[in-house]
Amino acid sequence: MDRASTVLSEDRDEEGLGVWALRVADIDSSQLDLSVLDAGERRRAATLVHGADRLSYIAGRILLRELLGRRLGLASAGVAFRRESCPSCGGPNGRPALDGDARSPHFSISRSGGVVLIAIAAVPVGVDVQIFPHDETPSEVSSLLHAEERSEIASAAPSKRTEVFTRLWTRKEAYLKGIGTGVAHDLDAEYLGTRPHGAAPPDWTVLDLPVAAGYAAAAAIKRRQSSV
């Protein structure tokens, strides 16, 4: 599996952020070891009707287990997951986390259009990748976003509007995954665009990630508190 993955970033700064990309088209499905998946992952895979979606999900989960297992000194099948509480609604649908030591690494995974992204860090992190949607999507969905984000999309050249919308959306979703609410809550609460005058979310850094043409990707990582 590692030979099918590309390291986009593996910085050894204090947050320890690493980001890996996987192109599902490069994977030989016959080489995937489904035995490392737990019962919940197998059930989830079985619900995915389209073969490409199912392959993307399975390959992503296997790679995630390999990467985390390597950091923890465990076999891939020995990595156990849980869900944190959602900070907005309190339900058991917050950030995915490792079951065990609270000092374990944080992680996030996203998949779209045959590309999988995985981020792992020493602090809370969110990652998102999106294939460019249909041209009508920005006008249909932009009303859900922050007013400054809507303005950023509207002021883009018509030929660039879909690209700008997708870049903003991945930044938004990465951040919301990082804080643990996901896109079910507060899409318009924070500005996640790229204009200099925009107020960045407190204690978070949001990064655009390099990705294949026709996609946008972003990572959001919580900054460590200064000890000074």
C-alpha cells in the first residue's frame, strides 16, 4: 500500500503534521488485505454500492491503519478507533480518534473522486479533498457559507468561480472536521477564506495542499499553546 501513496507533507515541526495522498486508480484491489479492517469498517464498505467508492473507502482505511500502526508500533489490525463527543451537539459523532492513550496521534481522512487524503499530527487536525463540482454548485451552496466567503466567490472571475468555491469549501470542511463538528454545524460561523483581512479561527492554521488538477485540498491544524 505504501508504494501507492504519496507523501504531500511530513513536517517534523512541533505539531508533527504529515499528509499522505492516495490515487485509487493506482491500486490493485486484489492486493488489499481486508482482514485488517474491523467489523464496523466491513459493514460500512458493504453499504457502498459503487465499486469505485467501495475501493476508495477500503484502500483509505487500510492505509490509515498502516500509517497509525507504524507510529504506535502495532500491526494494522491492532489499531482501534472510537468517536469523540461532538462539541456542538454532544452526540457520539465528533472527531474520530484512537481508542487508548490520550497522547496518541490525531488523524483525519477524506476521499473524493478517486483521491484519498490522510493527515496525522500530534495535535487535533482535519483534512479535506474535493473534486471540482458542477459549475452550478457554487450558486446552489454558497448561501450556506460565511458572508466574506460568499463575497470571495462572487468576486472571482466566472471561469474561476468553481475553483474558488471548492478551495474555500475544503478549507471550511477541514477546519470543521478538526474541531469535531463536521459540516452539519456552523458553516457560516467562521471565515476560512484567503483574504488578508479575514479573521482566522483562534489557535488554528489552515493550509491549502497541493493536489491533482481538478481537485482542491486543505488541512487545518490546531496550534500548540505557548508555554511562555
